[in-house]
Amino acid sequence: MFLNQQAVDLSIVFVAHQAQLRRTALRILRNPERAEDVVQDAYLKVTEAADVLNIKQPLAYLLQMVRNLAIDCHRRAAFEVGLFEREEEGLHVPALMGAPEATAISRQHLTLIAHALSELPERTRRVFELHRLDGHTHCAIASKLDISTSLVNILIHDAIDHCRAALRSN
């Protein structure tokens, strides 16, 4: 692959000032590994940017590129810290799945819903099953049962309301 003269010059400037670029990233990130990653990302961008023309101050350009990448990395890390808790904190959260109480409650709820569905009129139950269990769209159900889509919507809501009432009465 042929690189133009400007891209080669940028690479040379990058390698010559790599320590300065790393210090720039380190001041922002305060983490040597992340700073090194940012500098490597910047180098990849420089080597891929063969079409960059007329950079009058290559060192300033590279410093700004590293600053921008470091700031992006810092923002992303700050966002992830707020989004994800430390892994150790998740070890003490009780798992509801598989717990005997949760299993018993789930079975009880399924029994109540099955009984509530058996109480529904045939058409309402069939519409609900086609939608919730088989995954059919309202239009497909309407076509299959020769009813309107608005009636399909009403029947699904009736079935859901009936199931909710059965769960609440427990």
C-alpha cells in the first residue's frame, strides 16, 4: 500500500513525540494503560488517514487528536462506571431464579393464569393465545379469525385484564 508524503511525515512526527503524546493522554485519564491505548488508537488513525492534506502544525494536530481521544475515553469510562456496578457487588445479590419460593410462586401464578384463561370465552382465549403464545400480529389474527383488528385489540386487553384480576384476587 502506498502512503502519501504527508501521512509518512505525520507518522514520523508521531513516533518522535510519542512520549509527549502519552503524557498528554495520561494527564486526562490518570491511568497508564488507558493512556497507552489512546495513543495507540491515535497512531492507527494517523496511519489510516492517508488522505489528510495540508497539516501545517503536525505536532499540534497530533496533540489535539490524543486529547480528543482521551476525553472521549474518560467520558465513556465515567458513563460505564455509573452504568455498571463493580463485579464483586453482584456476588451478594440473591438469585430469585431457582429459589424454592420463587419456583412455587411462579407455578402458582401459572396455575391461576391457566384457570383464568379457561374461564374466558373461546374467541377471546383463542385471540390471546395466538397473540401472546404464538406471536401472531393483530392483522394476522384478524385475518385468520375473520374479525377486525380493533376487535382483536379489545379481546387481547379483555384477556389480559381478566388474568390480572385473577392474580390480584390471590
